[in-house]
Amino acid sequence: ALKVVGILFTIFLIVSFTNALPAGLATFFTGDTCPPGWELLAESEGRLILSVSEGTEGGVTVEDPLADQEDRTHIHNYQTTIILPPKDVAAINCCNNDGAANGNYAVNSTFKNSTSGYPFSQLLFCQLIESNDDPVAEGTLAYFAPSVSECPSGWGPWQGGQGRFLVPGFSTDGPITSSSPALKSGENPVHDHSFSTQFTTEDISYEGVDGCCNSDTAAQDTVTVSGTSDTESSGLPFIQLLTCLSSNASLNSTFPSEALVFSLLQCPDGWSLLEEVAGRFLVSLPSGGEAGASFGGDALSSTGSQNPTHSHGFGDEFVAPPTGVGLASGCCGSGYAAAQTYEYEGTSDAASLLLPYVLVPLC
């Protein structure tokens, strides 16, 4: 069995005990201090861990690290056009500026801050300083520090996790892979949101009639503000780490190369599934952070089919510009839009980051 100093949360896929622990192996721990023989993997602090199967891709980072229990927020800019439709009035251009000018007006604004909607737990993340003789189970998955360029002897790159985040699973029935496409090396996932809301212009009247031939005035109407935001990152930080699988000739090699073949029947004797963090993306404990703290959205479902979503509030002011009309305001030429400041607000459609992940038992 693994030496328990604290409780080592190596991700176990158990068949038999064969390989020793190599230097540079990195994994999560309970507690807030690495045990003897282990040290913090400093470059991982405040980051999620993205699995890669090529050592040359290890150590690549995206975005700035999280602070303690930081549920990072982000914004989107958007551009749209507000249309004030025309309505003619039988008057010359002078001198009453109460009415709005018709036309197409460009709007540039920004959504309100929002979190990603994803669930997180932060745990201590340490690397082994020197190799030791503690045996590990065939089928064990482990991360390796950026200094490790290839999987050590007795280990092989885990292709099933390439470009995906390992998320603690809910049972020992085997890994479940989400449908989101894997990330490329260094890829910062982005998304956008569609949006739509309306406001109604105020009605004004002129002492005259509508009709030919002043075509500058705008009709009183319900105006739509809609479009799609700019594409942005959520700002979630991660580090890529080589992820290797402990294996030997006893593994069934007849399965296809893309299949994930694990004999995952139970946690080792004396160990149990860590249910407290099941369905949550793991963050390497930020400096000074509270070990074991969970934050963000609700835990993922056990099916691996869930992609948490989020929305943004939005709103702004639109100043409808005036146009001069040679009539006084009053009865009975009505149905014209007033030149004034209008406010609009709404909530964008929901969108997901579609972070790719694999649910794997954490013991």
C-alpha cells in the first residue's frame, strides 16, 4: 500500500501492486503541508491541472493564478445597432427639438461580471523529491512535474486524458469522459453569449399632422437591442502536466488504443472514495489558501454529461438624438418618438465554457 502521510490522494485504478514511486510524481493531498520527501509544485499554485500525454507540453500555463477560493469573474464586450424607424411629419426642419431623429445608431457596451458556473475544490498539490520504493498499483494515474520530459519506466502516457481535466468521480465503476472536445496545448477556451431586450420610446405629438414631407423624425415604437457578444475567455487558469499510467504486461492489450482500460473495482484496502470533492474541478492550493475549501457552482452530475452554464446581466443608456420640426408640440400629430435618454437592461442567454473533463475515482 502507499505510505500514508496525511492521506495521499493518488488516483487509483487498482489491479495489483508493482511499480515504485518515481521522482517528480505529483498529486493532491489533504492538509496544508507537504509530507517529508515531498514539496510544493510552486508553479501549479492557484491553477487547475490539465492532463497532457507529451512531456514537451508540460508546464504550459494559461491565465493568472487564482487567489484563495476565488470564483473568477469575466466580462464580454458587445456591439449592436439600435434602429429608430422613420415617420414623416408635414412640417419643415425648424425649431422644435422634442422629437427624435430616425436612423441606425451603433452601440458599444459591456456585460456585467459573471462567474463561470463551474464547481471547484482546492487541495494541496505536492511533488516527490526523490524516487522511493513505495509500491503503487497497476493502473494508477499520476501527474508529473514539468521537469519530467517523459513517463518513467513502468509508466506510459495516458492518452485518454489528453487535453482534459481530471475530476473526482462518484463511484469506482470506471472513468467517464465528457463530450466536450479536448483542448489543444496552450489553448484558452473561449465562448460568447447571444442577448436580446427591448425598450419603448416615449410618444410625443405636434400641432400638425403626420405625412409628407419631413422624413427626419422617428416613430414611437418598441425598440429591440440584440446581438452576440465578443468571444472571451473565462479567465480560469491552468497548468499542463504530463499524466502517466502505471502499467505492465498483465494489462489486456487487445483493447483498441483509444479505449480506457482499467480494472477499477474498488479502492485499496483501508481506502475509500473521497466523496467530498466528487464532481468538482480541483485547484492546486493557492498560497495561503484554505486546504479543502469548495466554492463555485454545484457539483457536476455523475453521468459526465453536464456542462455548467452562466449568464451575464447587461444594460446601458441610449440617447435618442433630436431633430428639428417647424411645429409646436401638442395636438394632434401623434406617434413620434421623443428625443431623450432611454435605459435598457436584460440577461444574456446562458452559455458554457465546455471544459473537457474525465470523471475518475479519487481514493
